[in-house]
Amino acid sequence: MYAKFPEGAAHRTDPAAAAEVLYDAVVVGGGIAGALIASRLSQAGKRVLILEAGPAEDLTLRGYESYLDRFYSATGKDNQSPYPAGVNAPMPRGTDARRISPGAPDASAYLVQSGPFATDTTYTRVLGGTTMHWEAKTLRMLPEDFRMRTLYGEGADWPLTYEDLAPYYNEAEREIGVSADVADQAYLGITFDEGYVFPMKGLPLSYLDRMVATDLDGMPVELGGERRELRVRPFPQGRNGIPNPAYDGGKGYRPRGAVSTYQVEVGERCQGNNNCVPICPVQAKYHAGKTLAVALQSGRVDLVAQAVAHKVHIDEQTGRVTEIEYRRYDRPDSPGSATMRARGRLFVLAANAVENPRLMLASGLRGSSGLMGRNFMDHAYLLAWALLPEVAGTFRGTNCTGGITDLRGGRFRRHQAAFSVDIHNDGWGWARGAPMTDLVDLVDAGGRYGQSLRQGLVDRVSRQLQLAFMVEVPANPSNRITVDPAYTDHLGNMRPILTYDIPDYTMRGVAYARQLSRRIFARLGAEDHTAYDPDFWGYAVHAGEGYEIRGGNHLAGTHTMGSDPSTSVVDPDQRSWDHQNLYLVGGGSMPTVGTSNVTLTIAALCLRSVRAMLSQLDAETAPIAVEVAR
Amino acid sequence: MTAPSFEEFLRLSVDLTAFGETELLGTGLARQYLAKVRAACGDEIVTALLDAHRAARTEAAGDAGDAGSLDGILLDRVLLDRALRHRIFSDDRLGPVARNVIKLWYAGMWYALPPEWTDRYGARAAGEASTVTAASYQEGLLWRAIGANPPGAKGPGYGSWAQPPRIEDRYLNGATK
Ligand SMILES: Cc1cc2nc3c(=O)[nH]c(=O)nc-3n(C[C@H](O)[C@H](O)[C@H](O)COP(=O)(O)OP(=O)(O)OC[C@H]3O[C@@H](n4cnc5c(N)ncnc54)[C@H](O)[C@@H]3O)c2cc1C
Ligand code: SF4
């Protein structure tokens, strides 16, 4: 299916005129969460206004090309390099991370970090949000992830079960366009409906994965009194593969191509560009612009870009939200903005798990449970790297096609964190900046040139294996987002302050991961080159051993859902307990993150919430609903 | 002083990169690279580098004549390697420039010269780290050397990653532990 981003959609709504409209819903944030909600509400005939902090040109042809050009021309290609850094809607960048000295918050970048642990976690404030540069792994959570407290006495229980969410997982997989095979993905209790197939067939494992699998498959592991055998398993992916003709009871699936014109021909199937993070040049990878394009075509969705939500106003009597005050800036790179407001029946904050609580706290809305901003979660990544005995052709394929998922669940979770393991097709890139660092080292220090350089590169780069252990981080109320009037940005918005430490439970998982990596390398006959630098900003010591810990970009937990208003911020529909017509959606609602990258679950939760929004709208607007439903 | 010769720059580049002239010309960037090196280091140094390279080849060709006719002559690789090390790589002035030319071809990026070098031979605005054009990243020889595409460009096609890499045999076999 080809849905073009409607020409002019970014500018067709006049903010002043919009202020006079009472929308059915005002959505803050045009990422996947906001886009899904806007698209579904508009499909049901509702009028929606999206306020988006970033500029919106970028989903047109010219805009997308400018992302690519910025990326190709950047001397440092970090994961924000394609995206314009505006002063009015600033965003964190991985390269901002600094070591934090005790008692001295690092306020040098947009995200103020008061530590003690520093993180390089990021998100993107452009239309389409962080899915513009996500990697698009789309794992479902395990059924046991929803019952951590009951089963393992760790973390929290959800007010929902896997079964409650399963139909929405199906729908999210359709929307994102997931490529995977059920046979590979039904493990550790994950079940699928009878006859279910993914929209597209699984992407093949890389040559590197297969080489690892040859030796690794069948490796026995004893943990928590349970024995299991490891194997390399393909990951489900939000990028276009070969449509499965059996999808949807034999109706098949039409992949979604690019939203900007010239890529129509190439925007379909993943070409193995190995650049999913930070930007897929051919838009084979899902990004929220694909959902937005469809929503904007409905004619019932208005979009105001360059609109940074500043304050949520409430009626003191009823607690209901009356309007959202926002700053509309004229240009991304210079000051100059106007204060505007947006009114609606419902308000949906979909600005992500850092920006949602930031906005609420900056509006003086701490929540009756006092939990707004608390229980911040992410994944903690531990990398381990080695050289394989043979050339594995590293640096080909999507960023990651396969990994080890057998330790995502089990009784050991009473004692230590679970993890999932990625085999990185981009070698030691994340750990050590390969292959450029190898090139520089071979030339400058190794005296290599000509044939000996070519040989050196093959020996050193094409044999690289990097394992990334994505370790779960349980909720902890002292890990939190706060604000402070002392820290504001150009528009006078209070900046988010992150207080974060890695719990021991996670560190035990980290330590085990490192041990396991040694065993795996030994089994593969690989040379272990892992060495953790004590000067690294994310260096953490546990039981006398030091580790480099990196952020996972899987923001969650800052407005957790529950069935009790005194211990949660939102209900199972992501509706605020305190403000009846306000929904806080996204990763912030998740009570646990388990070992799946969070976005598929975010999408499923949002799709589920739409039902509640629609019935609330219908209940509260019953007499005039006829006029709205065109 | 005459401007550094493009042909000589190309010959130097072949020796430095172990990619053939056709491959180097095929990037469409050879002339821009020479311009970049000239802007970053100045013609005097570039000319000195090309002279040193010519001299190294002459040395390696034993009793051969002038540089222009060197192409057809079978060079002694061991002697050439030695001459390049002695005349260029170990030279304070030329070594860092030659290494930068290698990196320029392989990464498509001009790296900043070391501070010791700029202190002695002068810093120029064009000498700072920069990409030459957006295309130069995509044409980096590094990607060809490892049988991969530059991430973000020249996608090799769906599923190609499941096949063994296309790396020239001689480099494959040479892989040692
Ligand atoms: C490098 C990287 C790799 C990743 N890989 C994966 C992966 O493989 N799998 C996975 O599941 N997840 C992955 N993620 C995480 C994924 O990108 C996020 O979970 C997802 O994008 C969150 O969607 P969201 O809509 O909730 O928030 P976002 O995508 O962050 O969107 C929020 C939107 O709100 C806007 N906004 C923010 N503040 C305001 C404001 N004050 N007013 C108005 N608008 C505002 C922003 O501009 C943005 O458009 C990755 C993230 C990164 C950084
Ligand atoms: S591998 Fe390439 S084509 Fe495929 S999703 Fe990633 S960037 Fe896009």
C-alpha cells in the first residue's frame, strides 16, 4: 500500500483557527503512539488535533532527502546524525553522555542528568518521533513479564495479561508490518491465535548469525535450577520482507512503502542497507510517518508542527483538562514563538516516557499517588565483543537479524534480571566505533597500506562478532524524571531531569551476561576482545568487576498503569486516575519492560486504549455524536 | 611551481590503496580528492609527496628510467615497500599526509592531521576533519575491501546478507588467527 504524506499537511492548519475548534481529541506528540491514536480516532469519525514539537517538512520528499544528506555528510555518524538539532525542541543525543560527579548534575545537554548513573539514552523530536531512527525489533513481551511480582517477587504485576493484549499485538503487527515466522516466535509461553501468521515472512538470518549458530546451537545452560539449550533465533522485525500470502485468512498483506514520492519503487522490501539506525534510506523500515500519512488523508486530523506543549491546564473543581497551552515557534533554529492553546474533549499525551511526565510536572500536576515521573525504566545494554576464527562477512544485512532469547524468562528471575541477546551485524560498531576505528588504527598505528591494509581489514573487521545483552531493569520509584525551574530551554519549557541508578538485580544479570559471553566465545573458538574502560561514562562496578553499561532507548515506567489509584498513575486504559479526560500513553504506562524492545507493546496498548477513548467520547457527547460521525 | 599532476596522484593512490586505477576512477572522486589534499596541505607538500613516490618507484624498479615509463616495468614489491617506508611513511612531513590520503580513499573522509604536523607545517581551514561530499562516504573503499555496502547506501538486495561475503579470495585465505 502506498500512502503519501499529504503535500502541505504540515502547514494547512492555522494554529489560531485551531484554537477556536473544540476537537474530540488533542494529541500531544506525533510519534507512533500519537499517530496510532490519531489514525484510529479519525477512522471512527472523530476530529483530532496533533501538536508536534518537531518540524514537519521532513516527511515530504525534500525533507526525507535532507535527513539522508545530513547523515551522509556528517563526520560523526551517531544515531541522531540525520536529524536537525533545533534549539526550540531540543533532544538528548547519545554523544552528550558524561560521567556524573556525585552531587553535581550534568546540565550541559537538554536532558539534565543527576545520576548517579549516566545514560546515553535518546529520543528524537521530529514528526514521526523516535521511530524515525529506531531499529524496529518487534518482540512481544512474555506472558510472565506481566506477572513478575506474583511469579518472582520482583518488579510489578500488570493490571493486564498477555491474553488481554494478544489481539492488540496482532493489530500492532499489522500496522507496523512485521516480518517473522510464528514457528520461530512461539517460545517461553508466547502463544498465537490458531492459524495466525505474521504479515510478512521472517527475514533470513545473516551469514554471521548462521556461523554463530553452527557452534552455538545446543549449548547447555543451567540457571535457576533449570536446564536449557541456547540457539540462534531470528528476531521479528518491523521492516518489509516477503508478504505472507496466508496472512489474514488467506487475504495476504500489502506492505507499506515510502511516504515520500521518489521512493515509491524502492520503498518496499528491505535491501540490507545496514543502516536501520539511524535512518532507513528506502523506508523499508516502519516509521510512524507511515501511520500519520494515512491519518492525515482522512481529512479529520489537523496537525500543528513546531508546537511544543508547555502546560496542561485543568479545572480545579472537576480535575478535567480544559486546554493545552503550547509554544509555536517560527523557525527551528532561532528564537521567536507565540503562545497558543488547544481545546478538546479528550487530551492524549503521547510525547514519550520522558516528555509526558516532564510536561505534567511542569504543569504542577504531580498526581495524587505522587508517582508522576517515578519508576523510570530503560534497558541496560552490556556489550561483549570478539573475533571469530573465520571470516563471517560482518557489516551486512539489517543491524541485527538474530540473537539468543532463551534466557528471557525462567525461575532465575527471582534472583537476577533476564536478558535477550542481539548478534550485531554491524560488528563492534557500537562498542568501539568499528569499522572506522579499525581503519584508522591499522593505518596510523599499524603502518598498513595497500594489500596489507586490505588484508588487515578483512582479518579484523569481517570476523567481528558483537553480542549485545539487553538486560531488564525493574521499576524503582527513586529512578525518576523531575523538573526544576532552574533548568529551562529556549522556549521557557522546563527540561527533564533524570535521576537514575542501575539496580543490583539488573547488575546480577549483567554479571551473568558477561560470564555467559565468555563461555559462548570459548565455544565458538572466538578471541575475546572485550575490555571495559573505567573512564567510560556508563562504567558500573558490581561485586568487584567493572562493566560498561549503555542506555537502551526503551523509555518506560514514568506514569505506570495499575488497578489501584494509590499505586499507579493511569488505569489499564492509560487514562489518568486524577484527570478524567486525560490519557497518558506510551512506554510510561508500562509497569515492567521485560526483555522486549518496548514499541510493539506501546502500539498494542495504544490500540487498546482507543476503544476506551471512543466509548468515553460517545458517552460524554451522546447528544451531538450524530453530527460528528460523518 | 606546476600544479601536482593528477596522473601521479592516481599512481600514488593505487600503491597506497591496492585498488586499481579503474576502480579508483570509478568512484568519480579522484579529482576531488586531489583537490582536497591540495587545499588541506598545500601544493608544495603534495608535490613533495608525489616526488617521493616517484623516487620510491624508481628505486624499486632498479635500473629503470624516468617515472613516466615506469608503468610497464615489473616492480620489486619488497623493494617498493621498503622505499615507501623509508621515503614516505617514516617522513615527518609526508608520512601523515600519505596516511591521510589512504584514509580519504577508504573512508571518504578527510581526517584532521595530527597536531604535531600542523604545528610544524601549518594549519589550514580545509585541513580540518570533513567529508568531501555526501557521495564520498558511499564510495569509501573500506566497504569494498570487506565485501559490504556502505551503511545507508547501495543496498545489496533483500536476503543478500545470508550469503557469504564477496571478498577477493586472496584476502579470504589470508585470514589468520
Ligand atoms: C537508537 C534507537 C533504537 C531503537 N530500537 C528499537 C527497537 O528495535 N525496537 C523497539 O521496540 N523500540 C526501539 N526503540 C525505541 C522506540 O523508538 C520508542 O519506543 C518509540 O519510538 C516510542 O514511541 P512514542 O510515540 O511513545 O514516543 P516518540 O517516538 O519519542 O514520539 C514522541 C513525539 O512527541 C513529540 N513531542 C515531545 N515532546 C513534545 C511536546 N512537549 N509537545 C509536542 N510534542 C512533543 C516528539 O517530537 C515526538 O514526535 C529505539 C530507540 C532508539 C533511540
Ligand atoms: S537494512 Fe537497510 S533497507 Fe533494510 S530496514 Fe535497515 S536501513 Fe532499511
